[in-house]
Amino acid sequence: MKILVIAPHPDDEVLGCGGTIKKYSEKGDEVFLCIVTKAYTPDWSEEFITNRKKEIELSVKTLGISKLFLLDFPTVKLDIISQKKLNDSISKVVQEVGPEIVFIPFSGDINKDHKLVAESALVAVRPRPDSPVKKVFCYEVLSETEWSNPAQGAGNIFTPNYYENISDFLDDKIKAIQCYKSELKEYPHPRSLEGIKILAQKRGMEVGKRYAEAFMLVREIK
């Protein structure tokens, strides 16, 4: 089986579905990762950018990802990129991979990049007679999903309706996020090691498991 994870930024894939990715790869499934944006100078230093590439490579290896796609759009500047260009770039990845399952960010996230990637990803995986895509899920990202504005309506509230038991894979998720040392924060920030574990525990308790990752099933075709 082929699975495609679409991430606006490096580390979103780990925070949102790192345990699930490892679970699939351990079963022998092919997991593909598409990272949409990258850092750039002068907003980030050359040292940061070089180190970030190493962090991505190490995380990909830790999770057993089969192939990485880097679209290299500018981070936090997707709003100046034409929607068609973003749609076409993500669509090309979907067409090349031919996934049965696709994971995308939640459109209600506070980060504008997440919203735009979610919209373009839904365009890329829209139903077609020849499409292999059977399931589309939204994942949650700490400090992006829970910090959205619920006053703007139900569309901004992440409401899980599907869970993956990652009790055997939380350690792998932790190892993968530790590859992104530049992104880790100190507790009580949500993007701390403690915060990641607490969310996994909470999602696990919701379905009677020790640790879980939660998703919103957008579409399933049987």
C-alpha cells in the first residue's frame, strides 16, 4: 500500500502523524512525504538552512519514509504564490505516487501555510474515475491546530473521528521529532517532548489505548 503525507513545513509530518507513519512503514507499506516549503535567507541563516536539511534527512530515515518530495516554496509566504501553481505542484506529487491513503493538514490551523496547503491538497486528491485514493485524513499539529480561533466557526475546530493506536510507536515519534532540534521547545510549550507525549496520552484515552494519534476522516471510498 502507498501512503502520502503532505506537510506544509518540516516537522509537521512528525507532530501530526509520526507514529502512524512508522506503523505503516514497519508493516512494509510505502510512505511518501511531500514537504511544501523551505526556509530562506535572510530570514534564516545559512547555518540554519544547512542544518534543517540534515534534520529532515535524519527524521525521514528514522520513520522509514520511502521517498521525500521537496517543493521548496517559501515558508510563511505561500499567500504570495498563485493557488494554481501550488495546486499543480502538489497534484504532480499525487500523480507520481498514486497513493491509496493521503494525510493533509487541517484547514482550520492558525498558520496560513497550513490552510493553503490543505486547500490545494484537497484539489489534488479530488475524486476522479482513475484515482487510486481511497482515504483522505486531516492531522493535527501542536501549537497550530489547538491555537486556531473557534469563534470563527465549527470549521476551525479539529474534531477527530478516526484514531491510530501508536502505543508501540510513540518512542519512534519522539526520536523523529528529536531530529528537529531547532523546532523543539521547553515545557509547557505544546511542541515540547512532554507536550507531544501528553497529547498522545489524551488521544489514547479517548479510545481506550495507551497512546494514539487522532485524525479527521475527510473522505473514504470503498
